[in-house]
Amino acid sequence: MSIKAFLNKKKWSWIIALVLVIVIKFWSQNHYRVETYYTNEFYHFFALALRGLLGWIPFSIGDVLYFAAGCWLLWKMIKNIRLLFKRKFTKSIFFQKLWKLLFILVTIYIVFNIFWGLNYNRKGIAWQLHLEKPAYDTTNLKTLQQLLLQKVNETKDVLIAQNAFYPDNKNLFRRAKQCYDAAEKKYPFIQYKPPSVKSSLYGEP
């Protein structure tokens, strides 16, 4: 198939994808709109539905999808390398595969933003808590970094002195849920129900 014929065949798919990208970019420029209509309405119920459907599964479906995507990429790389060594990797095939790759990347961008990514453009927790945003610089960040590092080391020293072990993930998740429940009483928007917190399948790697 020629490059022109290939592009004509995929023309409407590209038009729809590019329109969606433009809509996402334009719509996400308004932080208040994202906060109000995406985060607090669409995403709130969408996340509830996902946790209801997948929350009971003891492992992360996302991790499984990452593994499947990695296997697919590896298979495609091997397949293309074989074509290259057999000298069947023509210019037409190269551009077809390049356009397919670009379309996959555009599709991932669209799906990512619909499933979660638009939250990057929300007004955020500082706005919800009515916090002031003071000016800060690199010196302030370094000071905060040192303070947090000091607190972590102090906590570790206490654990060692008490001959205590760092809590496992199950206990950490339970305590995190308790903290959310306590914070929810003062800040209802922090509510996280039903809870679904899972360890990554790739934690050790």
C-alpha cells in the first residue's frame, strides 16, 4: 500500500484524533472549568466507577497493562529488526509505521487525559484549602528538603531505638485510610470511598 493510500484510509481517524487533542488543549486552559466540571463531576463519578469495577482485584490493572505494552513494544521491535535484516524494510513501510506510531501516541495522550491527566490542570489543593501562595525560590526549597530529610532520619532513629520495624504496606494503607477519614470531617472533598490502594507489582525492581 502506498503512503498516500494509507493516509487516505486513516484520514477520518486522524481528523477525529486531532480534533480531540485540540479540544482537550483548549478546554484545559481554564483551571476553574477543569476543577468544576472535570475533577468534581466527571472524574469523581468516573473514578468511583473504576474503583467499583476494579478495586476488588488485589493487584493493579495498570501494572498489567504496562507489562502488556512493554511486551507489545518488544515484539514490534524484534519484528521490525527482522524486516531490516531481510532488507524488506522499505521507505513506504517505514512511513506507514511512523504514522501508526504517531497515531498510537496521540491516542495515548487522549486516553490519559480523559482517564486522569486533566487533573494536572485543575486549580488544586491550595485553592480548595484557601491557602495563600507565597513567593518562594530555590533556597526555600532546599531548606524544606533539609527539614523533611531531618524529620525522616529522626523517625528512623526512633524506630531503631524502639527495636521496631517499619510498617508493611497493609498497615501503611490502613493508617493512610484512617488519616483520610479524619481529614474528611473537616474537609469533605477529601472523601475517598470506596478505598482502593494497591502496591505496585514492580515495587522491588
